[in-house]
Amino acid sequence: MTHGPTEIPRRGGASRAPRHLVALVREHAAHRPDAVAYRFVEGADAAATAWTYRELDLRARRVAALLQAEGLTGAPVLLLHPPGLGYIAGFLGCLYAGSFAVPAYPPDTRRFGQTTARLAAIARDARATHALTTDDLARLADERKDELAASGLGGLRWLTTGGPGASPDAGGAPGADDWREPDLDGDSLAFLQYTSGSTSAPKGVMVGHGNLLHNLGAIHRRLEHDEHSAMVSWLPPYHDMGLIGGILSPLYGGFPAHLMAPMSFVRKPLLWLRTLSDTRASTSVAPNFGFEACVRRITDEERAGLDLSHWRLALNGAEPVRADTLDGFAERFAPCGFRRAALLPCYGLAEATLMVTGVRAHEPPVIGAFDAAALGAGTAAPAA
């Protein structure tokens, strides 16, 4: 498939170029409203919750109407949702409102002071006055309002959207029909991507709708995605690899994404590969440690029940890619139909709206040995 930088694929071979992400979602909702957009897998024994494009559009309009009623068009909104469908509705709701989302890790009850200090730094830098969150987190914020005030978040207004199972227009709040389409174009700001803040104050990268659509188109073409593709992702949705790679790339291509929380993977790496096996998904992405965890923690008995023959693209990025991990994973899961050529080392960064480089689809990863001293001096020289 070959498309222009901002064209999206449509069933039947036709293509059109949306001006912004809201137009992209509305296009999917209009042309295949009952197709599954996202599934969220709660755990090994829990039933997954799925939203169609119709439901996704409805939820996003409901959130947007709430934000528009608060006068937040053109304003930043802190997005403080745990991983799940509610997070996606909140993110798209910000875009539907003409606001710009500021995704951040929600407050952690066990490390409340540490996490609220980072949130306060982000809120100050973004000049955010409102936070979009769940009922549970809003109650936590109310219970610990003195600590929030001490950290500099005392003036933040907390807006709630309920859970993914809540009625889209319940509780007397503005409903989906109250939504008014904002005036957006490719230059409009979509969201702010913040750095971790581990070595200095968090810094935000301004990501526009045009930036996002251009890179999503490049990813779509580079990975040779089509209407038969499907994604599985357990990555945190707050940063570019999880948000753009795991959530927005499937939305761009109009194919389903099967998502889970990062802690679900950490507790049981088998759930990642089991979901790939059960859904026969073509694409998934993880840092190197994710592949390493599967090699170390999945038993022979658990491996015997997996079928990974449909896993066409196993992207490895976000941290150093290790040759022994690639070799070990390919060897360990070859009996499940996994092909070494599916491994795709890649590199990206928020300033580039994610993907910068990676081997092409169907090409095996290239492994070489280089002189460490030369690399330290900025030169790639083969090792003696």
C-alpha cells in the first residue's frame, strides 16, 4: 500500500487525507461503526472489554462536551487516567474538545508525594488548571487535598468521566449531543509529551495534529500495515511508544488494538504472548526487557500452548536492543511458529513524534560488533 504522508487507508481501496485526528476517528465511525477499535484485557481469567468505532466516537464526544462546558477549548488538560479504555476516551475527548491533552502518570497512593511533585512540575509548565480523571482518583485527590496543596496542585480542578462501563450520557453532565466540533487543522496542538523528569524538571514536546498524522502515515507504510493487521500492546499509554505506537497507529490504520496494563505483563509475561496467540495479531512492540522476561519466565508447558506464527512484526525499542536477547527469544519461541525475521529493532523519540529508524518489515535484524572506544568517540568502526 502506498499513501501520502497524511492519507489513511479505507476499505475498498479509496483513501482520503484527514486534517486532524478528530476527522480520522469520525471517518472510521462513519464507514465501519461496528468494527472493533479497542479491546482491553484485564487479566488471564477476566473477560476483555471492547469498544467499536461508534462507541469510541460517542465516548470521545461525551468527554469533549464536558471539557467544552468548562471553557477548555484551546487549553491544556492534564490526563490522569490509569491504562484502559477510559484513558483512550479521555485522550480523544481532549482532541474532540479542541483542548490539548497532557498525559501523565496518575497519583500513586504508595508514592503520593513523589508522584504529585512531578505532576505539579508538569502542571506549572503546561499552565494546566484542570485534570481529567476517574471517580476513584478524584476521591483520592479530595481525601489528600492538603498534600496536593503543599505540592502546588491545590488549585487544580478535577473533572471525572466515570469508568469504561458507565453510560456515556449519565449523571446530568453534558452529553455527546452537546459536543460542538472545534476548528482544527494540521497546525493545531494535539498534546504535550513530557519527559520523565528523572534528571531535571519535566520538559514538554509540543505535538501537532499534522506532526502526528505524518508520522503515523510513515509508520503505517514502513511496517506495511493493512486492514488485516492487529496490534497487541501492554506499554504505558503516557509516552510516545505506548501512545503513538500501541494506541494511535492502529487507529490510523483502522485495525483493532488489544491492550493491557503494564502491570498485567509484569505479573505474568505469558499474558502478552497468550493474547498474541489468541487474537492472531500481526504486530506488537516492547522494550528489550519484555522479550527477555518471556525467555526467562515462560515455562515449556506454557509455551506449548502458544501459536505465534501470525506475529509478523515484533518491534524492540525504547532501551538498548541486545543481540543475545534477539537470539534467545527467536530460539525459545521458534517451536511456537515465531520467525526470527519478525524481530524489528527500532529507535524513536518524542521530538520526532515517535519512529525515527528501524529495519524494514520482513527483514531480519542486523547484528554487528563494533569497537567500544570508537563508538565513545562518535565513530562506528568494526571490532578487530
